[in-house]
Amino acid sequence: MHALRSTSQRRVSAWAPSWFPETHVIYTRGKPPITTPKKGDVFGLYMDNMGRIAHAGFIDEWSQGDYCITVEGNTNSAGSP
């Protein structure tokens, strides 16, 4: 999992990998966090079979690495809500 915090307005598309430029990533599982993710931060799940971030959501609660509560959504294959 990657979590990011944006401090500036930047353009992103609906394509999940566009949300996670290296300069905005604050946490990667298995690595020391740059800062602790907090409510409202966006997270992405990397899928090995796709070779990219393929799912995203928002962190609602972070429990110092034991667990996190998230808000997520999905679309159909055509990309509609």
C-alpha cells in the first residue's frame, strides 16, 4: 500500500497510477514512513499481476500500522460510477 498527501493543486486523471508520483508518497508498506498517514490521505494498492497501482481509496482511520479503516469505491469495466 502507498499513501500520499498532496500539499498543492495538481492535475491527475482517473487512472490510479497518476495519483502516486514519488514526490507525494508518504508511506509504503515495509518501509519506514516519511510521515504517518492520517484521515483524508489517499492510498493506492499495487497489483503485481498488473504491474501498477490498480485501486485507490481514502484513509478514514490509521492505527499506527496495526490496521486502517478505508473508504473505497469501484466502477464497472466501462469506467462508469
